[in-house]
Amino acid sequence: MILKDNFSKTIALIVGTLLLLLCVGISIVYGYANTSIQTTIDSFTQFNHSNEHIIIQNVRIPRALIAACVGASLAITGVLMQTLTKNPLASPGILGINAGAGFAVVFAMIFFHVSSLQAFAWIAFLGAAIAALSVYAISSAGRDAVTPVKITLAGAAISALFASFTQGLLATNEAALEQVLFWLAGSVQGRKLEILLSVLPYLVIGWIGALLISSKMNILALGDDVARGLGLPLGLMKLMVGIIVILLAGGSVAIAGPIGFVGIVVPHFARKFVGTDHRWLIPMAALLGGILLLIADVAARYIILPQEVPVGVMTAMIGTPFFIFLARKGGKK
């Protein structure tokens, strides 16, 4: 059901914001450690250094905030990528971001013996940026301008290249495989607030940038020829989209590893509520992305108690059926 008038869309955004806050609260309260709403409130008002209060303050709150920020960023990235490439299955992985970040982390671990999550964050950010810039450079080469097909093909090539390099390095170093495997699966577990704060400025710039170009994205969605006829500077616009994608997807991968399917699934659900107007689509996708990742993270805590499933596995379980549905739908068309 697509909401038609702006008042209904505003109400939908308000409801989405409240649901996001509710999911953040659930993520803080519930988990393997036995805590309650009252315990959570007491951790803010009467902190006493008990195990429960320490878990809430040092583990659950950073985890909930990271899941919300990463989910929102990946969803916005999916919206931008699907519009830019005219591909309903586009996601951050299409630019080779996940593969580039994963390779950079494995390379640094094996050759420079890096082991801290804080270092992983910046190394992954660097690898993601290099991969995305490589895709843009390859797709812009030649006589023709950057086209959706060229971006898609260049992204697939870079992803395959970095994935092969990563597998080759891991095959020769079992210790690195054990250490990096949980990160490669995508997880918000064990991330400290400092990691989010170090990357948060880039995410905020990406969020603001996406909102500022939202009206221009509506023109870009009409196609290159129409957009060019309406006076939109295509090269500059696509470069801006690419930079925002690097900031959001690169920052998300740097914090939580390569979490899949959020960027594919969420934009389609957001369109069901607010349509294709990016001025409403981008904020709605951000809210739904945060909600989805928070729900997936909470569910991941209870699947195989007392162990936890990486949240990237949970999003894959949620997103795979939807991905197959989209692929079959596109094939029939």
C-alpha cells in the first residue's frame, strides 16, 4: 500500500521513528544475560557497577546504536545504488565494497599482524574506498560515460577479484581464518562505542548528503537521457552518489563487517509505503534498515543459545527468500 499524500507519509515516518526507538530499547534490554526494563533504567539512574549494569552500558547500548546506524546506512546505500544502476538487486556489494574491505582486513592481519577491532575498522574503510574508486575508474574509462551496465560489470569484476585474493590468503593461513571469520560473516557483537564514534562523522555526512541530493535522485531515476535533457550534470551527480555510497557502505563495513541483504531488501519495502519519491524514500529506508538489523540482531542472540549467530547470517536468512522472489519476478518480466 503506497501512501499518496504527504501527511500520511509524515505519519509513516513518525511511526517508523517510534518503532526504531522501540527496537533499540528491546535490543538493550533483552539478551543472554538476564536483565529487565527496571534494571536498564537503574543502570542510567543508579549505576552500581554490577554485572548487569556493566553489560547494559558497555555492551548492549553500543551494540544497539551500531546496529541502528549500520542498518540505516546500508538501506540508504541500497536506495542510491538501485537508482544509479537501474538494478533492483543492487546493493553495496555491487561496487565491490564488501570484497575490498574483507581483503584489506585479511591482508593487514596476515602481513602486518593487525588484530584489534579498532584497526579493522579503518583498514576496512580504506579497502572499501579503494574498491569503490576502482569500480568507478573502470566504469568511466572509454568513450562512453558511466552507465548502469558498466558499473554493474565493473563491480562484479572487482568483487570477484578481491574475493579470490581473500580466499587465497586465508587458504594459506589458518590462524587468520579463525580470527577473521566472525568479522567476515558480519556482526555487531563485541563492537565498542569508540568504533562507532570514529566512523560516525562519515556516516552523518553520508546521511545528510543523501537527503540533500534526494530531489536530484528523482530526476536521475528517469534515465540518463531525460536527466541530461532536464539539465542535470550526470557526471557530477554520479560522482556524488559514488562518494556517499563509499562513506555509508564503507563506514558500515568498517564497523560491522560485510552484512548482506539489508541494502537489497529494505528499499523495496520502503517503496511499498512511500513510493519512489526519494525525498520520502531515503528517510523511510533508513528507519526500516535500522529496524531490520536490530530485529535480526536480537533474534541472533536466541537461535543457538548460549552461542550467538552473526547478524550477517540472520539478514541472509531473512533476505534470501526475498532476493529469490525479486530475481524470479525480474526474470518473468
